Amino acid sequence: MSYQNVDVVKFAELLDRENTMVLDVRSPAELAEGEVPGYQMINFFEPDFKEKISSLDRSKSYLVYCRSGNRSAQACSLMVDMGFENLYNLVGGIGAWNSSKVTS
């Protein structure tokens, strides 16, 4: 099993599903660029990133995003290796989210 790359429209649709968590893997300084409602932040660059990810509930679906979609894709790959199954990476990251008419 692997993760799915999704666009803003699909990401926004998935927000309404039960048992879904939004995971922001940016740094706290990047929050000024905006956020997806209901996010939980786990900074990809922190030394304990893997430890924090491994403590998450594997039965949930995770909508993962970062600034551009690169770190979130890496985070999704890592999560797949840890046994997570329902993972969605936001292509284009918060930049795509902010420029989309779907989210305004």
C-alpha cells in the first residue's frame, strides 16, 4: 500500500470524512503562509519527527501537506513504511491550497 497524491479539490473533499486527521509537516515559522483548518503540526525537520509520527493512530486517514508537496510526500513514504494505510499528499502544498478557489 502507498499514499495518494491529490489535488486541492480532492483534499478539500476528504476533509469532511470521519476518522480523518490533517497533518501539517512544515515548521512553525511557515504557519504565516496559512494553514488547512483542523491541522496538527509535526515538524518534518525536528529530530523526533519519526517518533511523533509513530505514535499516531494507524486506523485514521491522514491528509498530509507542507509548503510545496515535497516534504509531505516524504512524510507519506515514511508513514507507509511504518504501516499507515490511508494517506493523502496535497500536491502543491499550502501554496496550491491558498491559491485555490475551492478553499476560499
